[in-house]
Amino acid sequence: MSTPQNAVSITTLEAIWYDPDVQIAEREWVLDGLLPMGAFVGWIGPEKSEKSLFGMRQAMTIACGRHWNSYQCVKPRVVSYLDAENSKEDLHERYHELLKEFSEDDQQLIRANFHLVAGRDLVAAGETLDHTNDTFWKRFASEHPAQVFYLDCLYMFHNKSAKDNEGLLEVLKGLRRHCGYDKCVIVLHHTRKRTDEEVGKAGMKNRVSLRKTGIRIWSDKAYGGGVFKKYADVILGQERFDQKDDDGNVSASYIDWQGYGRMLADTPMLSFESDGEHKYRRHLVTNLSQSAAKVLAEVQELRGPWKSRHELAKLLQSCARSSAYNLIGELKIKGRIEIDGGGTVSLIRK
């Protein structure tokens, strides 16, 4: 009797069955606790939130083995950065400005390990970067072999509708296959801000902010980010936060950043303040929204601990139950409470 063409053989199944007696190598990290080898990473956020700038700086630190904002780089690695969005002139200026931040020894490693590919020039020359163009992607992977790939930005690699989640999922799978399943593949993607009308229909008073809600809720509400939640091992979120004065004018701007995933715990909420062109100073976001501050005062009165977030949410009187979980999440990411592996919630006493 013949075996169906799409059937999985017994030998193949035996190869993937888990054997508890077989030694498994420990997870290998690119940036310890943030980017694992073999991971597919979605780096999402609205336009003009400086994702390309932060991505290139991170890629260059990996190429020379330096740490990136407290995340230790395990060792220098070969990195290929395909930028299909910015002109060669802009890439040249950005590269050389960022290079000044590194020592001479680091610069030598960056020149050896960092491959910057001007994808926009390839498109202008008639090349298509679509994920279905196997000829291009085979050439890209062979001419720029790397352990870490940055692909900037997703919309340049497909012609799917922004609402076609199944189609976009196939795009992500294709990009991962082209770069290699044993590599760390990081795809940058523009999400779309909700309009005021969409905010009203969703029953929200204000647009969802990364700084206020944290990466999990923010990524869930960001249009264009849902497909990454289905597929990516790690999701990094980035958003510009504008601070306004009493007249509604922008008095200061910051870049907020946070990540989470199947392979790591939620990272701290980081914020970056501009310190000149291409440069930023790093801060931890610890200031609470007005609603979260009220919940914290109530939590301090209740003292705890509580067996679960659900138990704590039922006790809160200063907010609606529908808001309680979001506000508890804000207290967690901003270092006011901790939730252990068993779900127990405890107040962090300073």
C-alpha cells in the first residue's frame, strides 16, 4: 500500500518525539534575556517612532559584542541589516553618526561583522523584494550570510492587505525560511494608530499608549501587530510619547520601548530622551497614570499578598472591574507590585 504524498513517516515522528534522557543544549542568546538565537522577532510601532534608528544601533552593538541598554551581548556576531525604506544617503549619514559612539576596536568589528544592504536602491534598479522572489532571497542570504538578520520594513516585502492576517502570516513564515530557522530574524513593522473615531467605537476614552498599558495590551490593540502575536517568539514595541503643557502644546518627546515573548519575561519599560541628532538618554518609566496611582494607594491600604490578579481585582473599589486588570498590569511593569510564577501578587515595599 502506497504512502500518501503528504504523510509524515514514522521515522520522522520518532525524530521529533521528546526523549527526557537526551541532553538538550541551553538556549543560546544574542542579547542575554532579550534576543535568543533561532527566534523570530517582531519589532512593531507607528511611523516616526525611530524604529530604524534604534534597530541599526542595536545591530551595530551586536556586531561588536557590546551591551545594548543593559542587555549583555554574549559575543560579537555577523549581522545583516536589509533596509528597504531609507535612501543610501540617509543610511550613510546614520551609519557614520552612530559609528562615532563606538571605540576604535568596536568600529573594526562593526566594519567586519555588520552588513548594511540598501534595499531601496535595489527596488529602484527593478528588483522586487517580495517574499515570493526566491531568487532574490537566496542571493541575499548567500551574499550576506549572518547569524542575525534585521529586515526593515515589512511592507516592502509583500503586497498583502493590512487586514489579511492569514496572508501576512505566510509572509512572516517565508521571511523566516529565507533567512534560516537557526538564525535570529528581526522584522520591523509599522503599525497604525487608531483614529479618534475608532477609539470611540472600541469604547476607549483615549488612544492606547505603550507607556500606560504596557507591551501586551498595547500590542494587542495596535493595528498591524496582531499577526506577530500569533507567530513571533519575541515582540518588541516602540512608540513616541509626547508630553504636553496646559495649553496642549508638546513640551517634550520621548521614545518608549518594551518587549515580551514566549522565550522571555516582560522587559522593564524603557524610555529614551533626545540628546542630539541620533542620540538618546535612557530612562526607566516609573511614573504612574492618574488611575494607576489611585489603585496603588488602595493596594497599599489592602497590603496583601493576594493569590491572583483576579482576587486583587475583586477587592479594588477605586476603578471599574473592566479597568482593574490593565491598571494592575501598569503597577507591575512600573515596579510597584510583583507577580510570581504561581500568580501570587505582592506589593513591592520601598
